[in-house]
Amino acid sequence: MSTNQTATLTPKDSVPRAMYSLKETAQILNVSYRAIQDWQYANRIKTVKLGRRVMVPAAEIDRIAVEGVK
């Protein structure tokens, strides 16, 4: 890329995501990380394991925000 051209970069958060980490989920729902872990261990929220990472689907976060935890 020449110095006269500039790349248009979109912020990382502007792209909708399908999965969020447990830490990100806690921040989104404004609860503690430990609460998210407790809900995961009690099977009160759906999680997906991707390699060593445990992720929460965006649809599950939406469900929790509307209905609360089962």
C-alpha cells in the first residue's frame, strides 16, 4: 500500500460476534466472572468448548438478558 492510500479499518466491535468468552459474558451481563462459572457448572447457561476455551453463544446471552438464568 502506498503512502497516499489509507486503509479503511472497521473497529473490532462493529462486527457481530457469534461467541463470547466467559469473561466477556460477565462484562456484558454485568455479573461476576464467578457467577458465570457457577451457572456453567450447574448447566444453567449453554456453553461451547472451542479447544481449551469455553465460549457462550450470543443467542444465549440474549436469552439470559430477556428471560434470566434458568
